[in-house]
Amino acid sequence: MSTPAIPPQVWQLDAASLSDANKALRLLPRELRPYRRGLRMVGRAVTVEAYADLMPVLAGLQQSGPGDVLVVDAGTTEHAVLGELFATEAVRRGMAGIVVYGLCRDTATLTELPMPIYSLGTIPRAVGARRIPSTQQAVRLGDVEVHPGEILIGDDDGIVVLSDSELNAALDAAEAIQQREAAIRGDILDGGSLFEQLNFTE
């Protein structure tokens, strides 16, 4: 059975609008921050349990292609599990993004790449490459479990994780919320009052 296409309108949605549409949706830990601001991420998860080793991350990268988001539980906050060479290869493959629940390095390059990369921080020391890799199993990033093939939607506010059914259920409401907020903001810029739009006095 083929994987369904992600609806095209999702690329216009903010993480905040989706979260407002369904406050029960999973949000990845807020400590995960993008190296480059202003980029939007939409893609399906390729998951890696790294166990503080580079080999599983390389295997996950090899399995990833256009539209995929590599989701890595690094298993360490003492060493980097991704740097400029891995990230540049991800761009070459047309991937949608990388999320590392752990540390990266080569910040100067990561901040210039045209692909969103999220991590907990940066350190210059890399881990070794010895472990037999295992990929495409559920991984836990903080308190949030991510399954292979699930949809990640991220921006500067953070990352929402959804199954296809969760996305389909939230899509119309998220679009309506975003359109409504855009209209209100436009009215404020034209001199209108937020409090009038919200019927605050009533």
C-alpha cells in the first residue's frame, strides 16, 4: 500500500495554527531549535535510534529521500551526531529536514543550508562509528514518540507530529484559524482594533 501524499495546503500552515486546531497534537520538545530561522519543514519521518554512534545516523541518511525528515534520537548530549557533511548530503537528496534530539556541529554551515535542521545544541566533539545500525523504529524525543512515516510540520515556533488521520482531522480547522488571524492582522495594520475583532468588551 503506497504512502498517501501530504495535502499541498499543508505547506502554507503554521505549527501554531495546527496546534490551535487540536491542542492534543504532539509537539516535540521546545528545546529543539532550528539552526536557520525562517524555514518551514513538512515531511515524513525516517527514524533513527543512534545510541551515541554515527553509523545509525548514516544508515538513516542513506534511506532518506525527497520529502523525508530524518528524526534522530542521538542517545548522547556529550557528542555531536551530525555535521556539515551529513547535512549537505541531506540537501543533495532533497530531504525536507533533520531533527536531532541531541547535538550537532559545524554551525557555520548548518545556518547557511536551505533545509531546516533542528537540534538541542552544538558541540565540536563527534561520536565514533562502530555500531550495527537499526532504523525505522519508533523513537522517543523527550516525552514524545515518533513513528516512521508520520508527518512532521515545523517552523520557528516548533514542530508538530501527526499521523495522516490526525492531519486530515485538523486540516480544515487549521486553515480557517490561519485565515482568520491573517484577516485580523490585516485589519490591525489598517488601523482597526484587536479588541473590536475579538469582541473583548462583550
